Amino acid sequence: MEIILKEDIIGLGFKNDIVEVKAGYGRNYLIPTGKGVIASPSAKKILAENLKQQARKLAALKAEAEKKAEALKDVALVIEMKVSSNGHTYGSVNAATVAAELEKKGINVDRKIITMHEAKKVGDYVATVHFHKEVLVEVPVKVVAENAAVEAPKAEEAPAKEAPKAEEAAAEA
């Protein structure tokens, strides 16, 4: 069954897309909730005419989405979680967690436009932010153990402080 979407549905399509769905999903969910209409020939003609008239608006929306994407271009997230001895996290890192971390960095992104496979182990993952149909940003997400992240910088700082003392001793001799 062909449906014309009336709003963005992550995983299915974007507003004004013509998508193929199973008949039950279209009849029982998309059409009754107003998220889509049947793609009849007359509805397709109306859609084509509306898209011609909205071309400028769509270009402006895309430009705005590209501006938001530029802010996320060089962002990489490091999320500290409590971890068991075998590397499994207590809880999981998902789209809501990524949105909260981005908010801490001053970037306001709705969690509904973020897709990410749930991270239940320590490691590197990728979260995709869907700003627009054609503007996607992949944000690298690194999940680390809470204690390991705190101990690692201390180990790096200690040799750095000792090195100048060794240089001073060599200079005095």
C-alpha cells in the first residue's frame, strides 16, 4: 500500500514522501492518526503541486538544518557509566542519553531525531542526528568506565610533573 506521509517518521520516511507500507499499518495506524494519506493519483498530483509551491520554504529549512549540523560537525561525546567487571554497563546509553550529553555542551537537540543502537558495553558507537531528509550528522560516542576515566588522567599527569624535576636536576649538574 502506498502512503503519502504527512509528517516525519524516523525509520519510515519524511514528510511528503511516498512510501510503501503493509496494508494493516497504513489502514490501522498511519491514516487514522493523520500521519499519512493513501497515495491515489489525485493525491499525487496535489502533492506535486504543493512541492512546487513550497520549494523555497524547503530550501530555507534545509539551510537551517545545515547550520545546526555545522554546530555538531566536530563534536565527540565521552559518556562515563558505571561498569561491571566484564565491561557491561549498568543501564544503557541511548538517544535520550546522547541528547542529554549534547545539552550539557550547549547544543539543544530533540532526542526524537537521534537514532542510535543501545550501547550496553564499553566501547565506541555512532549516534545519527536527522536534522533534515538530506542532512544527517554522525556523532561519535565513546562509552567509558566511570572509574577508569578518572584514574587515567592522574596516571598521565604524574609523569608530566616528574619530567621537569629531572630536567632541573640535569641543568644544575
